[in-house]
Amino acid sequence: MSVLLEFSMFPTDKGESVSQYVSQVIKMIHDSGISYQLTPMGTIIETNDMGQALSLVQAAYDILDQAGCNRIYSSLKLDIRKSKNNRLQGKLKSVREKIGEVNT
């Protein structure tokens, strides 16, 4: 099974620039060993099951909560597919095979 999760999470009560908080979440994702891709508007991860993906979301919330954030916004999108793996890279490879190189 492959669970692709695209999400963003950030505090809304810490001013205009919140990169110091978002960076802590990204570090946790990086240190987790889970495959991920950082984008300007969010982060995409790939896990083997829903529980693992949702645990990562909980861990991200916990980081912001412990940092004193009182209001946190989050957006999540899930793409769940049985009997497939490595879709984080595989989906990009499929597009490249059809049209050539793309920006990532």
C-alpha cells in the first residue's frame, strides 16, 4: 500500500513569517526517515499505511503546540493506493516518460 499525503501546517498566531516553526516540522519529517518532498506550499510524504501518515501529522501538531502556538492551520490531501509503492518518485517518472524533464 502507498499513502501519499500532501499537507501544510503552520501557526496563524505568530506573525507574518513562520518559517522558524515550519522548519521544526520539516526537520522532524526529515529525521523520521519517511520519503518526502518539500514544496513552497507544503510537503508531500509517502508511507506504507494510513496510521503512519496520520501519526506524522500528529507529531507535526505536537511540535507546534510545544512551541507555544495557540492557533494552527493545516490542510491535508491523501492519495491511497493498494498494491503500489514508491509513488512519490514513480508518478514523476511516469510524466517524464511522456513529456520529458519537468521542474520539481
